[in-house]
Amino acid sequence: MLATTVFTLVSQSRVLPKYRSALVMSSMVTFIAGYHYFRIFNSFNESSKMGGVTIGTAQGSFNEAYRYVDWILTVPLLLVEVIAVLALAKAAANSLITRLVPASAAMIILGYPGEISSNTGTKVLYGILSTLPFLYILYVLFVELTKSLDRQPDGVAATIGRLRLLLIATWGVYPISYLIPILVKNPSASQMASLFTDRQIGYTIADVLAKCVFGLTIYKIAKMKSVAEGMKDDH
Amino acid sequence: MTNLRYGGYLLVAMGFINMRYQTGHQNSAVHSLSIIIPGALLLLATFIKPTQKFLEIKNVKVVAGIAVVALVAYSFIN
């Protein structure tokens, strides 16, 4: 995460000034996520006692709310990055942002009650509720955004298409990880520990893909557009 | 201006993550709010015209930038 932060920061001179804000946003997303992981490691250390991890909301326990605080602050920025790198007309950009940002916040907020619940029904209910804004985000990205891609340089529209697929693929890992705890009925203590670990690994992989790979793709688009608009490709 | 806006947002974000981590610790509110409040004020200032003009002064920009870096460092050590 921090390596991507450094890369996107030092690469700013390789793109035209109008695309630099997208790279700065990408740097912020990976830096905030890197800081979040730094704190998550601290929390794991504090909550690990005698080979186990205490999970809950009390002091010294590992709390999944960490991830949700990170996501609610970074996921809307990820979507704004996409709009920023396209450098659309102000009205079109504002229209997309005002729809994508609240939908992404709603998706995360609705996921949290299910995340902390041990009841399968509650998990499924909030899983479905948080999927609704996710579907709306996909609609905006695949239907509404497509209308704005006509005037993009050659290759950019295809890369945006791949970026959207990357988004579906990586964001698809989150619900799988979210549902891992309900895959085994009446798990034993060791199974519960294993399920917890699997979920953390799933979320971590998804975070790296959704933030680092996504950010690097944004850089690629910014670079392609800069070259298409006359910037010398000397890097 | 945009960079200062991002700096403000960064402090708010790191402050909230810090607050979550500090939950239950002594003086947790003081530690985390000392990151969140300057971040929120900076973020707000970048949207208000009179304060925007103030932030455009070169020395103010430098001081604000140093403050952001210092608070980011503080969020790692507290």
C-alpha cells in the first residue's frame, strides 16, 4: 500500500496537470489503507493472547469496525478517482459523483450491522441490503459512464472497461469474505478461528487489489490520456 | 488549494482510524481529536472563499503543509 502511495506521488510529473488530482487521490487511498493496516496489526497484537484473538468492541479486542472506518473513507474516493481521471465536463462529473459517493457510503454502512452480527439471518439481510447500492454503482459505471466515454482517446475506453471489470472482480471478493462465517453450520472453536483467518485474508487480498491495482490502472489511464493529448512519452 | 484539501481529508480519515484504535485508552478523545479537528478545519477552510484567500498566502501554505505532515507523524506514534 505504501509503495503504491510513493509510486503514484512520484509519478505525477509523468501525467498532465489536469490528471494529477486523480493520482493524488489514489495516493491518499493507499496511504489511508496503509495506515489502517498499521493499526490493524497493532490491534491484532493487543488482542492476541495464548494463541487466540479476542474479537469484540471492548478495549484490547480486535474489532472489525476498523475495516469499515477505512472503507467508508476510501471507497468513495476510489470512485471519484475514476471520474477525475476521465476529466469530464464539470456538470457530468458532478452528476456522477453525487450519485456514486452516497451509494458507496450506503453500501458500506449497510454491510456493517451484518458484519458484527453472529446471526445468519441478520448477516444475509444486511448483505442483501448492501448489495442494492452496489448494483446501483454498477449501473452508473456501466450505463451512465459509458455515455461519457465517446470522446476519450483510443485505448482509454478499453482500459476503463477493464477497470470496471477489475472493480467487479475485486469488490466481489468482499461479499465472499463477508459470507465465509455462515458457510459452516455450528462450527467448532478451531473452525471458527480458521473462518476468522480466512475472512481476514480475503479482505486483505481484496483491499490490495481494489486499492493498489486500481490505483495503478488509474495511473495507466492518466498516462495514456496525457500522451494522447501531446505529452512527450519519455518514461 | 486542492493539495491542502486532500491534506485535511487525510487528517480526518487518519484521525477516525486512530480514534477507533484508541477506544478505551486513557485520553483517547484528546489524542484523536487533535488530529481530526485540525483536519476538519483545514478541509472546511478550503471551501470558504475568505479562508481560501488566506490559505493561498505562500507562508500559510508552508505552515499548513508542515502541520499536516507533523499530525500524520503523530497519528503513527500516539
